[in-house]
Amino acid sequence: MRRAIKSIFAAVLFLTLASSFSYCETISVDELVTRYVNATEVQRQQIESEYRYKTISVSGTIKDVIDWNTFDEKTDTAGHYYKVITESKTAKAGISYEISILYKDKAKVEPLSKGQEIKTDGTFIKIINEINLLSILVYTDELTPEDKVMFEL
């Protein structure tokens, strides 16, 4: 009887510990956009918080590659990034979105050209809700505290 109880206890302990090491699931852009457009403003903030800093896999056709400078007035700090913008797509929910992939290293964007297909994984940062178009910001490098300030997180 004791042996059976010990075995059950060991199994429960193992399952509890194993579940604490969660699998890092990649976010579906279409799922994210659909949830976002069908949500209230309060729910949208919750959705962004839920997905923020999670890995997202993105792909698309490059529309442009630009220098992107940011400035945080609170800390008087400037940041410099390179933004790869994709052609807009339409989600199943019927809303158009584009993906802005941010890089810190110029060498990573120099070989990229307009019209080229791109597929990458990165960290979901936020959604910018423009008129009739959502912009999904994804950061591909290691996210530092300074980067978080530049992205207003």
C-alpha cells in the first residue's frame, strides 16, 4: 500500500514539475489579428499583454526597408533600428495587416530587396492600429531593457 502511494505521489509530482516547463508555442499572426479585431479596446490591451514577448513566426513580401529612429523623451534616449515592412495581407477576419520586422544590425537588412519573400521568427512587440490597417511589430534581436523603452513597453 505504501509503495502504491509513493508511486502515485511521484507521478503527481513529476506531472506538476513537467507542466511548469511550458512549451514555447509560436503565435499565429492570423489568430492574433482575428482576436484583436473582434475585441473591445480593453480586451485589446489584454491580448497585447498576453502575447507580448512571445515568439511569432512571420512571413511576407518585402515592401520596403527603412532606417527607423526612435526617441524616448522621458529618458532622453535615442534608438536606431532597421524596419522591414511587408506588403499588406488580409486576415480571415477581413482586416488588412502588415508586418514590421525590426533589426538592430544593418548587415542583416542590407541583402534584402523589395519584392523578396521573407520568413523569420521574432519577438512580438505590439500592434499599431492605423485606419483600416494593423501593423504587427516584431523584433528579431535580443530584446534589451533599452529596446523596451524605445518600443514604449
